Amino acid sequence: MFLRSLGVCALVFVAACTVNGHGKAAKPAMKIYKTEHPYSFPPEPIQSGSIQVHVNKVFLEENKTVFSTQYWRARIYATVVSPKAVPHTAFDNSFTVIGKSGQVYPGHVSIRGGGRATWQHQEHTGQPTHLPPNVPGEIEVFADNGSGKTNDPLTAFTFKGVQYRLGP
């Protein structure tokens, strides 16, 4: 009976593990599983100056191992377009996420999707990364909003200081 229990424990441990790195630098690590908790959002586009933002998806992402939740992250996927060229830096400090507690979490913006057809990257153009005029490009906004045991459910987000309510 003891050996059978030990075998089951070993099987669970092996199923929960992965390897980080390659060759001699490889080391065991726990697999991270992601669960998305979606939120509803305003369907109309958001306008700030010449930049128009179409929100595509808002969710709270739970990242966990088979043993416990490691962290929570709020994510917003959106498409942006403008009649003027938009540098990637135009989105620095543009988004925040607001939790039920009232805590405001700074949003970090990264580019999504393939390059060259949409976002023009500096390594290809010699100019700062930008979105050409009238070309829709995808962005991802993310903010850490909880530790392993707790999270702060989302109530709203802001873009350039204007608040937009979210629903469960």
C-alpha cells in the first residue's frame, strides 16, 4: 500500500513538473496553468485625441500550479488605429486597471500580432517602433493585481484618464 501511494505521489509530481532551460543549464520547474476569468466591457470604441481603441477582450488571469495559485494578472486585448502615425511610446502610462478595493494598478502595454504588416519595428525601419496612419494594430495591456492567495476583482480600467466600467 505504501509503495502504491508513493507511486501515485511520484506520478503527480512528474505530471506537475517541466524543465526550464536547455542542456546543462536545464532545471526542473513547476508547470503553470492559466485560467481566464472574463469581464464584460463597453462595446463602443474609446477615443483619445486621434487614437481610437477597440477593446476585444478583458479578463483576469489566474496563474497556478497543481498545488496553489501563484499570481493574478489583469489583461486587456485591444486594437488601435489612428489617422496619424502612433509611436509605441504613446501608450506609456496610458492605462490603469481598478480593482474592487479601489486600488489602481498601472497598466503595461505591449504589442501583439505580427509585425511589418501593422506595427513597424525599429530594427526593420531604423525609426522608433510605430503604427502607420490608418493601420489597425493590436496591443495587450497587463497589470498584476493580486498575490497567490488573493486577487482584486476588476471594476474598471482607464485610458488616458477616462474611466470605463467593467462587468462580471
